[in-house]
Amino acid sequence: MKKVAFGKTGFEVSRLGFGGAPMGFLKIDQERIAKILNLLLDSGVNVLDTAAMYPGSEQSIGDHVSRRRGEYVLVSKCGQAFEDLPGAAWSAPLIWATVDRALRRLKTDHLDVMLLHSCDLATLKKGEALGGLIKAREAGKIRFAGYSGDNEAAAYAATLPDVAVIETSVNIADQNNLDAVVSVARTNDIGVIAKRPIANAAWKDPSQQPGMYANYAGEYHRRLKEMKLNPAELGFNGAPEQFWPELALRFTLSFPGVHTAIIGTTDPENARANIATVEKGPLPGHVIDQICAAFGHCDPRRQWTGQQ
């Protein structure tokens, strides 16, 4: 799989990455998780994203692929308080403890990237949370610090010298971060991870979405319906379950400054399909323009903010 420079980190990352939320929040058996992780690594996918708040996700990655640690860029997220860890949310002691716990769970001596997990702008500006990550970086426990989130907080984080990576929502129904966040990150040579790159399958009715996806899918479904995109007019025909994921993923990866897109794949066949889609490259320019125009027409006042 094609790899690109990941901002100022020095890493080369695959255009497709793995998002570990579903294997934490959905009931996925460990055998299937192991199969998907190893299939992705075997195919050249080298970005694995997880978080302290995804139940069991860090542990599963550690259990199933820690022996292949040199093959992937490992990203986790932190900041929320936990009963088994000392310190209040976003405090330096809590950040340090979360990093140490992640290292144990992931069975590694370092994280490539640790992100603050969607703290608000006021908390970010206080500096204690980022300071905790800087201390962990200085101790060699993480290589780079960053921020996961959207809108003003993510745009501000992208201006900070100690932030090397931003993870933010970018998809056909969530485009405002392209100007507000990705453009700033690109100016500052920051690595960008696109989350929710297929808009949580917004073309499906929200009633068809399981648990965690329904929270975001409802808003995305409403937006996409209002945009009135016609895939046939964009050059996509066939079964909706085939053309929509391809259209959405290729759209997200069509923008300079978006380096990798993480998908929480729970089915090996979907993983293979995503890999094949990424290999097709960006969408044609006129298709991108049509999708952006539809979004802009529906949101002239930029009220469709990035979904946290």
C-alpha cells in the first residue's frame, strides 16, 4: 500500500489505517480481531489507532500484534479520568498514568503518538494536559504528542509547537474541518489522521446502525439526505453498499494534508474492500468539486461543525 510522509514526524504512513473503537465498544470476538489486525498489517496498513476509553481495545492490539510492533505506527488517546488511575481528568498525573497503562496493555516500551482525546478549547489552553504529554515524550514513553478533536480546539492545537499530529473528522458530510483544521495543520507540517472517513455509513437509515455508530450516523444521515448527492451523476453505479463506501473513502483521501484515514473495520471482507478502494486513489477533481459544492450549498453559514 502506498505510504506518505506523516508531517514532521518522520514516519511514512499508509493511506488507510485501523480505528480501534469498534473492537472496544462492539462485541467482537478476539479471533476475528486478530484476523483483521494481521490481515491489515500483511496488506501494508501501518497505522493502528486506539484510545484509553475504548474498552479492551489497547489490550487486544497488545495481545494480537505486539510481536509485530516494528511494522506499525501506534496511536492512542488519553485525558479522561478512570477509577483505577490517579488524578483528575486532563491533569498531568492522570496523563502520565494513562500513558504507563497503555504501554502495559499494548505490550510495548513506547507509543509513537499519544493524543489528547477531545478536550475542550479552554482545557487545552490551560496547558497542563499537553504538558503531561510533553513530559512523557521527554521520558521516551511517547515519540510525539497531538490532539484528537474538531473545530476551534483542533485548529488551535494545530498551531502549538509541541503538537505533531491532529486527528479530526473529515468526510462527505463533515467538511468544515478541511478549512478550519487541515489547512492549519498543513501549514505547520502536522500529520493528519481523518476519523470517520466514511461518515459512519450515513447513507444507511440510522435505525440500521449498531450502538456507537448511531450517535453520529443520525446527524450525518440528515446532512447527506439534505445534500441530495446522486452517485450516478458522480460516476458511481451498482449496489449502494459498494459504491457509497468507495465514494466516501476516496473523497476523504482526496485532500492534500490528509495523510491517513482510519476505519474501525469489524469484518475481514470489508477490510479487503477498503484496501482495494484506497488503491484506486483520489476522486476526479470534478467529482470532488460537486460534493464540496453540495455541502457548501446546504451549509452556507458553516453551522455543520465537525462532529466530536
